Amino acid sequence: MLIDLHAHSTVSDGTERPADVVAAAAAAGLGAVALTDHDQTSGWAEAAEAARRHGIGLVPGMEVSCKTRRGISVHLLSYLHDPAHPGLLEEINKAREARVHRARRMVELLSEDFPIDWDMVNSHSAPGATIGRPHIADALVAAGVAGDRSEAFSTVLTSHSRYYVGHYAVDPVDAVRLVREAGGVPVFAHPVASGRGRVVGEDVFAAMIDAGLLGLEVEHRDNPAEGRAFLRALAAEHGLITTGSSDYHGTGKPNRLGENTTDPAMLERIMAAGTGTSAVGLG
Ligand code: AMP
Ligand code: FE
Ligand code: FE
Ligand code: ZN
């Protein structure tokens, strides 16, 4: 069975509705997919219904935005957590609100040099979606400033850009604790993706593992080969789950569903450890 545990919908910065992500997963021949929108779980019900219709498994998930004390961005995948856990909810709500202020500020800075405004960004995001730079990228594409999202990211939207503004996000060690408290399975997303910005040092890995981290996303297109070897060794040393996933964003990124997959034995471990909500169609 082919399993892909990282996909985004219009609930965050993917371009397809949750039901369409699940339909695309079924069409790609996957037996199970996880919906992991940024800082939000409002796509779970629609995805679950679609999974039942298409006869594939759904692992409800989320990708929690985090930031270390040194300002390094960390993404923490959470599987099967209780979506109503107050502590975790408080943090993701804070991050979503901070993302709006940050995006407005970036658009303000960008509008000094490019023909974009907040209404254009809004028109490229679904109501209630977690706002991110990809939505700003869509406005830049519509304005003819960039050819696609990737071009916008490699130019004016990079974290080194003069238009870049950061936003509040929970410390990754606290996030690991909260996900565990919520009955979820915390898996460090694309941990060595150096192309996206600075990555954390071994001290942060150690602190996250001490706090209850259960897995590492090893097979991800943004993890370079040397980094994957380090991750495999770390997983072996600490008995961590390892996953492989696409990080699908619909047409918003080149990543294709099933381009990396997770061993069924690893999904079993995730299902055994996750107690906050149930998977759909996986026994
Ligand atoms: P943000 O969350 O606002 O900081 O923006 C980061 C998000 O943009 C991540 O979730 C990525 O999936 C997405 N992203 C990063 N690089 C690219 C790219 N080259 N093309 C499209 N989306 C990207
Ligand atoms: Fe994203
Ligand atoms: Fe991510
Ligand atoms: Zn992602």
C-alpha cells in the first residue's frame, strides 16, 4: 500500500479543496493520505467524507508553524491529535492571526514596488484559510511580477528578501509537548531543508526528542542526501518513526502525491501512538 503523509488543501496554502486532494490521492494510486494543512484542521471532515467515498485511508493531520528562540522556522507535523485540545488550539490560533498581520505588512512593503494589494491576496485564498506567502505569491503572479509561486519564492518572497516579515510561532519544544498532550503524534517535517532557510542544530533535535518527538520526515524532496543520512542515524539511535511524503500543494508546487511514501509499518506505529482522533478507513 502506498502511503503519503503530508498534503495541503485550500484550508491553508494548497490549491485544491480537501475532497479534491483525497480524490487526487486515490487517482494517484495511494492507499492512504494525510491532510496536513498549516495550523488548522477545518478540512478534516470534508477529507474524511471523500476518503470514505473513494475507499482510501485518511490520516487526519496538521503542520504546526514553530520558531526557535534563535528565530529558525520549524514545521512540526501532528497526526491524530484531538483538534479541540485547548493548549494546542491557542497556539495555532495565535499563529494564524499573526500570519494575517505579517502578510498585510509584507503586502504593504511589496506594494511600494509592485502593483499588488491586500484584496488581490484575499481573492487568492479561501475564506478562513491559513494565510501564507504562497497567497502573496499568487497575487504577484496575477500582477505579472512572477511566472509562478516558485519564482516568487526565489525572488521577492525569500526569507532574505527586504520584503520578508516574520510572524509569531510557538517554540518547537513546546509544540511537541502540546501535540503529545493532545494525543497526537509529532513528526518533524523536512527537518534538514536548508534550501528554505536556516535549519536547527543537534541541540534542538535533542530537546524535541526529550520533549516527546516521535518521528522524523526523512524522505522529502527538500531534505538533501547528507541530511537524510543524519536523520536515519538519529532515528535509529532514538527509535523514532521515519516517514516519506510529498508535501503536495496542488498546482502551487511541483511536488506530486506519492513522490515519496511511508512504510506501512511506520503508519502502524503512528496509528498505535495517536489517541486524539481516529483515522478513516484504516481498520
Ligand atoms: P509561510 O508559511 O508564509 O512562511 O510560507 C511558507 C510556505 O510556502 C510553505 O508552506 C511552503 O509550502 C510554501 N513554499 C515554500 N517554497 C515554495 C516554493 N518555491 N513554491 C511554492 N510554495 C513554496
Ligand atoms: Fe505550505
Ligand atoms: Fe512545511
Ligand atoms: Zn507542508
